[in-house]
Amino acid sequence: MAGPNKKSAGRGRGGYAMIILLVIIGLGVLLFILQKAGVFNPRPKDPNAPGITPWAEWKARQMLQAEEQETSVEQPQIEPLEFDGNLREPETGKPRGELRLFIGSRGVSGGWSGSYHISPEKQYDSISSGFSGKFHPDKKYIDEDGNEDPSKLYFLCMGEFQMQEVGKQIVRILTGEIYVRGWLDKDDNMLYGSIFITSNHKDYKEFEFKGSARKPLDIWSVAPEKRDLSLCRVSTNRI
């Protein structure tokens, strides 16, 4: 009698093993279908959502990988331009270094440099940074009253910065990411916007800029006796 019982037990164990194998195969097929459907992939945020941070917007635009967008007839048509201006604290207006931008058919690039004092005991100097990005005509400018202005062209840049913090008893090097958001006005090539510096995407500082961009100076088109070579500048960030 022991023989048949052993055979039944063997068949039972074999049946359980088959059921477990089928369940595993079924789960694998289900996971594959869900993965293909994008269930486990984080969906990019809307890059034009109100209040979105510049780093979240940059990531969203990278994930979307949208095709190059054409400017509308209301927006500025992109041509080579340069901008030099001071950055300032939004609340106090105190200077926070210098910003230089280059605009061209391939987008926007530039750098932040200079030095500034927070107090007699603390200063930041040896600032260096580089960034690049492009225009995004799909983003519309909306003023404080909620009115849309289609004549402005938006751009977003990203890069890295390094600066030296000097205090009473400390000298250290700070590094992180720099983001530049700005608008180009159609009528007078006015540029304005903000830079954001952050090391952790939680704490950040924002500095503002505003001024008119100009066409690049071609020093060699000026008569030799009137040339001012001090106006020539060399930059590795030029587009």
C-alpha cells in the first residue's frame, strides 16, 4: 500500500510545481506588458506648468525630446546677439557678479563671473561657470495680471558653476548647477530673466538680469585709425 501513496504524493508535488511555474510565467508576461505600456516609467512634468522649478523644467524637456520649434511671427526672429550685464539680488538690488550671453541660430550660451560681498566677514569670488540651452517658443509670457504677451521669446539654459567662499575662519570651494531662464523682447532686443544656482535642487539662490542685447561688434569693419581693440573679447562660450 505504501507504493501508490508515494506515487500520489509525487504527482501532487509535481502539480504544485507546475502551478507555481505557470504563475511565475504569468507574472513575467504581465510585468512585460506593463513595462511596455510605460506604467513604471515616470511621466515627464509639463515644462510649461506654473511654478515649475528650472531643474524640473530642464529634466521634463530632456525627457520629452521635442523636435526643434519654429518661432511665430509675433516673436523675435533669432539673429546673432550679445549681452553683458550685472546680476542683482531681487530683494536688495545688490550686485552679484556679471552675466554674459551669446545668442545664435543654435541657441543660447554664456557664463557668470566676478565676485561680491555678503558682509565684511564673507565674500564670494573666483566665480566661474558655463551654460548652454535653447529657445522654447511654446512657452508663453504671462504678466502679473494674467495677460499673455506673444511677442516675447523664452529660453532655458543649464550648466555648472564653481565659486570660492571666503569667511573669517573658512575658505571653501562651492560647486553646483546653474540654470538661466530669460525672455527676449521683439521690439528692442531687451533681455531679462534670472539665474538660479543650486547644489541639491532644494536650496538655491536667484539673481536677476535685465538689459538690451546688441549685435556682435565686427571690429575689422571699422577704419584702422578708429579701431579700439580693447573692445575685442574672446570667449569659449560663443555660439
